Amino acid sequence: MGTPPPPAYAGPLGPAWSLLRAGQVRRAEAELDAIAREGALTGAQRALFGALRIDIRLATGDVTGAAEAATRMPRGRDGVTTLAAELGNGEVAAAFGDHAAALEHFLAAGEYPGHDEDMLRPWWVGAALAMVRTGRRHDGAALVRSRVEAAEAPYALAQGLRALATAETGHDPVGLLRRARTVAAALGDLRLGAQLDTDVAALMLLQPAGHPAAEAVDLLRDAERYTAAEGLWPLHRRIARLLERSGERARPLAGQTLARLTPAERRVARLAASGLTNRQIADALALTVKGVEWHLSRVYRRLGIGSRAALAGLLDTRSASEAS
């Protein structure tokens, strides 16, 4: 199944960890759902389960779901349980834009220096990015640089190089990202590869000198196909914006998008994407306006979007009509 899990994830969580590390997010989520139905996890396993769940929720744009998963993580005195809780809460805080709180969580995770850096995203990557986003770019760059130089786990190295490209923007960020991409490819990590391809394409488009736009578009198209198949809507939205910047247009996602919605949600989404108001949708489907608002809020949450314009951009309304 690709990369074998580290010791902390041995047992029932191993397959989900390996799938997620390979970038097979949908299959990893299905594994976690099966584990949740069975129950019977230890305290440390429940903490690690929560960390995996948070990672998936954030990757698919369900920030609220990630926050809920964080509140259910057990707290304990053993290193693995505490580490997983601090990392998970740090990622959620960062997703909500509370980078000061995120930094506190990541630094707290750093109090457990003996943990396997291949287990989760290293604490120092999150801490360095939080420093950058709270105005401490120099400190963040120094932290991640020192850790990258000593990194032994390939995954930690790739994540560190990506963070270093953000923290040290004047030191050949494209070169750092390409190096990280090579490591990600060797690991078989499709998600990290798509993230890095998108990062490289963004820099090419923002700093076009010496970088042909066609190369950036090719990178984005590859990442677009992957993110659509796995339902990674936040990254897909970024790709769509970059494609638009290059004069291209994102491909419609009707099939993959609608598969995530219930039949009732699909009907509401189709009408909303076609331009109808909530009142018009309510009349057409014999619902109350509040019922329409409730369905739309669930649609937005499932797809990781926040507006009708974004919904229309994701849905091919003709295909949506046929699918409903």
C-alpha cells in the first residue's frame, strides 16, 4: 500500500495513514469511517485518529468538521496523545487564521523532540509558517532552515523545503520547491506533489521572467485533475484562480462535485448555481426559505466554498440537471 506506517500508526490506523500519505484522500477517509464504526481504539490511537481526521477535513475544505474533530481528541500525559492533540489543534487554528494560537500549539508539540518526524507534519514546519504569518519571518526562516539541514525523514525534508520557500522568498524559492517535488515524487505522495506543483506554478506566474506560462499551465492542469478526483476543494480553488490568471479556465467538476452531495442538496445546488434566489428555489422545490438556506449551508460546507459564485464555478449546471 505504499509507504509503511511509522510505529505510532501500527495497527488499525496503519492503512488509513498509508493511504493519506500516498495522497489517496477519499480511500483514507473511508478507512477512518470504518474504524469509527468499529470503535475500540486506545487513548493514543484515538488522538492519532483525530489527527488524521483533521488532516482530511482541512484538505477537503471542511474547516468546521476539522474543528469538531479537534474538540473530540483525547488529552493525556503520554507523548503521542499530547503531540497529536497539539499538532491537530495547531492546524485547525491556522486554518481559522489564528496564527498566534497556532504557534503556541506547534511550539508545545515541539516539547516532544523524540517523536518520529515521519508520523505527522513536523511541528517546526507549522511553527515556522505561523511565525511568518505573525510578522516574525526571520525567526521562522531560521527555525525551518536549521531543521531542514538536520532532517532525516524524507517527508519532513519535503515539507521543510516547502516551508523554507515561503519563509526565505529571496533564496531561489522555485529551486527549493523543485527539490521538494523530487522528494515527494520518490515518496509517491500525490497530494504533496500537487501542492508543490501549484506552488511552483504560482511563482512562475507571479515572476514570469524565464518561466514560460505553458509550463505553469501544465503543472496546474496535472494538479487540477488530481484535486478534482480527490475532492480537495481549497487547493482546487487556488488552482482555478491561477489558471484564470494565466488566461485559462478551470474544467467543470460536475461529476465529482455532485457525488459529495445528497439528492436534496444536489437539487438545491443546481438551482442556486443557475441563478435562482432562495425564494425561487423554495417555490420550485416546495421548501421553506429556511430549508433552502439550510441545504445551501451544507452544500457550501461539503464543497469548501462560501458563495453562489463559487458554486456556479464548480458545477456544470447542464450535467447537474441530468444527474439529479
